[in-house]
Amino acid sequence: MGAERIKVLLVEDDGDSRELLAELLESEFDVKTATDGLAGLEMFETEHPDVVVTDESLPGMCGTELAQKVKEREPRARVILVSGYTQVQGSEHCDVVLRKPIDVERLSAAVCRLGDEARH
């Protein structure tokens, strides 16, 4: 295809979920992972991903706070928030909110669409 793959940062504190989601997304995207909000922000600053996929409930910094900091640093970056809750305070900083359990096809389609937006 020749086009550079969409860069995704996956921030998830649950090791099994992080590994599984990263494995599923790696077939289509260039995926980096972080284990908490603070590590996610550091990784964002060094890797400059197109799309950040973050859990809401993270140690150190929640997903919506991470989303806000990502948007402050790079307004074109896109954020997908994953949460088990229906209503999440601060979700206005996120481009898409997906409910757990994750539908991988929906997640992949959202990453694709948002990754294209982030690049244009």
C-alpha cells in the first residue's frame, strides 16, 4: 500500500486486556502501549501517535485527563476513550467514547477514521 500506517497509542492498566487489544490492532496499525496515564502522556510526547486509545480508569491520571493533556499538546491528535460507564465526566475531550466490552471491529473502524482525520 505504501502509505504510512496509522500510529496508535494504547493506554490500559490491565495487562491481559492491553496485550490482547494491542495484538488485535497490530495487524492494521503501528501500536505502542503504556500501562497508566502518566506513562501514556510521556509516550505520547515521544511517539506522537495519530490516535490515543485509553481506558478511563487508570492509575496516576484518568483517561479523560490524559485526553485533555493530549489535546492541549497536539489538537490534531484523536482520542478514543474506553469505559465501562455510560456517562463519563470529561468525555468532551475525547473524539469517540466506546463502552466495554470492546467491539474490536468498531474500535478498528474508529481508529481508521480518526487516524485519517488526524493526518489531514
